[in-house]
Amino acid sequence: MDKTILVPYDFSIASEYGVKYAIDFATSRPGMNLRFCLISDKEDPVRFKKGKKQIADQLSKAFRGTLSWTQLIPGSVNGLLEKCKEDKVDMVIMGTSGSTQEDANTKTAEMVLKAKFPVLVVPAETVEDFKLSRIALVLGHNEIDDPNLIHTLLEVSRRFNASVTVLTIAGESENFGYTEEEERNEHLLEYYLESFYSHHVYIKNKDVVEGIFEYIETHNIDMVAILPNNHVKKGTPSEGRLTQILAQQSKTPLLAIEH
């Protein structure tokens, strides 16, 4: 099935990381339409032409997808969301400079929380050599209310032959791994992720973010996946605090799957 991936490019260094990652992500994999969205505060044909050439020059002969262009003037999160809706985008890949301040609200984090489609966030610290063989899916105690969300993760795993480890962090006093919801999640993951599902890791740490980042670093994880709880269909949606922090602070690419 053909996939349209929109890649915002505002000529910043952070957005250049998103462009490079998107090209590596799509290269040698047919059925990918990379749609680059050139963003500026005002119309600038010369700058746009230069930007297009800079991006097109990065494509190798191995690139088997299609390339298209659009623009957004002026740039805004809501404008980008509307552009995605108009172009029937399946996924967004965007670079970010991030922020270490927990109370910050970056445009990338805002995009992730508002989007109703997968957003792959690429930190500026991402290593130059593209690799995607190990994925960690961060999962809480709540039951996954839409199995189709796992299909997005399966598609990524299948394209790159990547294994998926499910990671659950809980406080010292919490019991986990024994509830009916977690048992249903386990069966769901085994069924939908097929042979790409590796195992489920439970870690005790009162600081969930710290636990996630420690696991990523010590296990050479190439991508973190999360199902944002601010869009849940069952139960009460959260404010998406964990998703926001990961989108701003992760040094590993983050795939936020609409939930």
C-alpha cells in the first residue's frame, strides 16, 4: 500500500535532521511518497528553489518512492495539521531541537499531541548512520483500545525487519503484569506484531521518564514508540504529559502512534 509521508522543512538545522531521516526511512522501499512541506514566514521563491535542490540532491539512485512538494506560509502547527488533512497524509516525519525544560511546550510536542495520525519525531542529536533494528514500545497499564494502532508499528517493523520490545515502567509499590488488561494487551501484541514481537520488560522506577531513557541507552534502542493516551476512546483521556516530555527530551527517534 502506498504511503504519503509529509516532512516539514523550515530551513533550520533541526528540520534538516528530519529530512535526512525521512529519506533514509523511505529509500529502497517502494510505495513511499515523500511530500516535503517548505515552511517560511513569507513567500521566497529563491529560498524555496534552493531548498528543493538541497533536498533532491540527497536522494540516491536507490530511492524507489516518489517525491512531491507543498508549502506553508506562514508556518504554524494548526496550519500543518490542516495541510496534512488536505494531502491525506499517513505519517509525518519531523526534526526537532527539543527542550530539557519540562514545562516547555515545543511546536513538535504540540504537533504530536494534536495529530490523529503517526508522527515520527527525529531529535537533532540523532546519529548520522541510519539504523532501525530495535524498537521499544512504551506501554502503561491501560488496555490498548484500538488494535489497528499496532498495525502501524507492525508495518514499520516489517519494512526494516526490526524487533519490538514492550517496555512498562512502574513505581516501587505498583504491581504489574497480572491484571486482565495487561493480559489482553499481551495477547494483542503477540497476535498483531507476529514474529517481530520480542518480549515484554517490566522495570521498577518511580521516575518513568528516567526508566525509559535508561533502558534506551543501555539496550541500544533505535526507535521509541508510544501510544499517546490523550486520544483514547475507552476510559478518560490523559493530558499526554509523558508523550510531551518524550517528544521534547528523547535523543532517540520517537514514533507517536495516534491513540
